[in-house]
Amino acid sequence: MKLTTTELNEKQLKQLSGCRFCVGELDNILSFDIKNNRFFSVTDEYGSLCAVIRLTDNNDYIMADLGVAPNIYNKDHEKYIVRKFKEECVLHYPLRKIVIQIKSSEERILKFLELEGFIFMKKYIRQTMTETVEFIILEYC
């Protein structure tokens, strides 16, 4: 699977608002101020949107979010998305610690993050707008 990433501007982000993604809610990822975040689209060789990445510089580390499109999920393409996600993090923030939090129920994405070298740090419970969810925090150094 050949993937391409493109940094998104504010207009492009607004066009994505309302899309539903399985790993991370895209509207939640997009709700952050563009001035303090960098957003990237991940598209396949046909130009279809596969994922959105958000990177936030928190001085000591980079906080990352990954939203995977539903048409990609459970088709064994997640490993390519996760690999591209890690590549973008390292490309734009070399030698920085990358932190990602993900729902513990997203077992396939968790597996691929660990295969790419992300290390489990801790679990915690958080109340979202609709449910109580267990999250896992992983780091890549």
C-alpha cells in the first residue's frame, strides 16, 4: 500500500469536519487550534483519505493523534498507516519523544504501534461526551 502525507491548512481541515473515523474522532482531532498543531492527511495511491494525523509540540514531548478512516479499518492496512504515522512524527520532530493515547479497545492499532516501537506507559479511564472509556498511553523515543 503506497501512502502519501500532506500537511493540511485551515481551509482543508474545515472541509474534513464531520468525517467519522474509527480510531479517534476526527472532529475531536480537528477541534484543536491549528496555530498550535500540525495536521496531515494520509492518502492512498488513488487519492482516498485513509487517516488524519495531529501533532502538538508540548515542549518536552510531541502529543500525537491518529484518526483512521472506517474503510481502512480491519483490512490489514492499519500497519501501513501506523508506519506512515511514525515516519511523519520522526520526520517533523526528530529526537523528540512521541506520546499517543488510544482507546484500549483498538487492539489492532495498539498491536501495530507496539510493532513500530511504541512502548506501553499506562492505562487510565476518561469520561467522553458519550461514554466512559479506557485509554492507553504509549511513547516512542
